[in-house]
Amino acid sequence: MCKMKFLQILRKAAASQNRSRVSSISANSGLFARQVHSQPFQPGASFGIAFDIDGVILRGDTPIGGSPEALKRLYDDSGTLKIPYVFLTNGGGVPESKRANELSKLLNVHILPSQVIQGHSPFKQLVKRFENELVIAVGKGEPAVVMSEYGFKNVLSIDEYASYFEHIDPLRQYKNWTKQQASYKKKSSREMTGRDDPCSQRVKAVFIVSDSVDWSRDIQVLCDIMSTGGLPGTEISRQPPLYFANDDLSYQGLFPTERLGMGAFRIALESIYNRIYPNALEYISYGKPNPFVFKHAENILMQLVGSSISNQINGQYPLKTLYMIGDNPLVDIDGARQAGHHWFSILTRSGVFKGKENHPWYPADLVVDTVEEAVDYILRKEAISI
Ligand SMILES: [Mg+2]
């Protein structure tokens, strides 16, 4: 699809998401109020911090850049949170509650599920639209569990969905990781009858929750779903909606150089689809640098300090400065810049960015080596000694 059309769709989606967000926040205000009462912040705390995870806090599962020490400074001696912060990552594949537990163990601090904003977190805003419809969840980890926890009631992982269609992946016999799919198939013949059969139900939406594990199978099956209006093996029909949790071309993993990310998978799928089918692939990508996710982080940070949206409207902005600490100029720094002047971007040299000076095209407000240096700078600037 042309870039203009994509931007239009993106803006339209962001506008409607913002509307639904306001209602979901008010519905949960009681819960947030309880959380806030249990977390007495310093009076007058007027800033919040958003941390990227990969390349800033962790590399793989290993803490880097003094991250446990840096985070510890945001709590008092009894382990109570003093400075509002969230994790704002494009990564994902597991529910926020599970990721919060994992991070708490790795970093030795107590992290709430609400403090973990992943690439796919905005998908929960689409529950009302697709609650009972058949939707497909793609990616590593537990993509269908993530979507079920958000409230989607008829969701299948692409692994399970593909297993119901014989010969949909002609290379399957050469792949030695398909044992799980065999067990899905057994379940299918035993439990599925008539209208429950996913092969006869139209897929109403596809969500790329995390990185595709099997590009060749996923690109094939997604082309089948997208080109047929959600009924693989049938004639060409209108494309169902397609959502990506992020559009990162690459990311810094454990290997010395960057790895291909979800954005690379999107380019592969889009290029192939557009060469074969008459209508260009349409999709919406969330995740950083989309300003929408920075707004979401801002809302969560405000909820953490017990501020309401009405405060913002009355001109008494409760969080004067929001700090984004990230390692990727295109994603973290450009995103913070687009999100508004109250965002202050700090680029670390502990991941994707390794330059001596600032990034030439997406310069940060500050460049440091590690997250520990970044937190030290923030606490000194805000005159907070902990
Ligand atoms: Mg990163």
C-alpha cells in the first residue's frame, strides 16, 4: 500500500484507540487508585521514566549497564517504589504478568504487570471489535495466551491453525519442530466438529504478536488468509485486518551484530504478497516509534502517581518531564521526539547504538554509556538523592 494510505489508516486507528483508551482507564480507575495508595511517591515528584529493555536493561536474560543497581535507586529501603517508571519495549511474546515476574526475578525489584508495556500491549484495545471472532496470533513464545489474557475468546496460534490444513505448508515434512502441531491435529479430529472446525470459519483478523519462528510457513499461511478473506484454499476476497506489534527492522540480541526483527518479516511478507495479489497488503504497526505507545506510557506513569487525565486538561500537568532511556535511535529516540517536548530522550551505548558522538539523524537529548549513568543523571537533575 502507498505510504500515505498507511499513514491515514494509522492515524484513524490511533484516534479510535485513544477514544477507547479513555473509557478503559475510567473503568479501571478503582484498581489504579488501590495501586497508587499502596505506593507512596515523594510529594512533588514531577517526572517519570520509561526504560527500553533489550540493549538497555538486558541482553538476552543478562542484566547490563548496572541495571539492577539503577532500578534499586527508584525504590526506598523497604522496597516501595518512589519514582514512577515503566518498561516500554517493542519485544513480547508472553503476557505482561509473566514478563513482570521474570523481570522482577532478573532485576531483584518488585515490578507490577502494569509497569510492563510490550509491543503487543495496544492489541487489548481491539478486544471489543474481535472478542468472539476467530483471530490468529503469530510469533514466538505464547502468542495465543497473550491474546486470551487480553480477552480474545476465539484465538488460535498460527502453529495450531496451520495444523488443521493438510499440505498448507509443503515443507512441513522437512521441519523437525512440528511435533507440537501433530498433537494439535490429534485434538482436532477428537474434539472439533462442524462449526468449531477452524477450516470452515473465516479468520477476522491476524495479530503478529512477536517474531515469527518459521518465516516460510507463516508467510505462506498469511498470504493464504489475507488473499482469501480469511478462508485459505478459497477464491480471492477482501483482506482481513492485519496488526503488527512493532516494525523494528533489527534488534540487538546475544549475537555480536543485530538480528532481523518483525519489520524485516513485514517487508518480506508485504513484498511477496504485493507481487502475487492484485491489492496491496494493508496493515497497522504499533510499538515504538509510534507516538500512540508513548502516550500510553504517559497514561500509565500518570496512573502510577495517582494523577487523573482531568489534571492534564486543567493545565496542571502532573509529570513535567518524561524520560525515555533507549539504545535504538530510530525507535526510542525518534519516538520520544515525536511524542512531545515534555519527553527527554537518553541514548545509551549499550545496545544498537555504539557511536562516539550523538546519532546524526535522530539525535538524543543526552548520550551516555549505560542505564546506570542515565538514572544517575536524571536523579541529579531532578535533585533527588536516594
Ligand atoms: Mg532496545
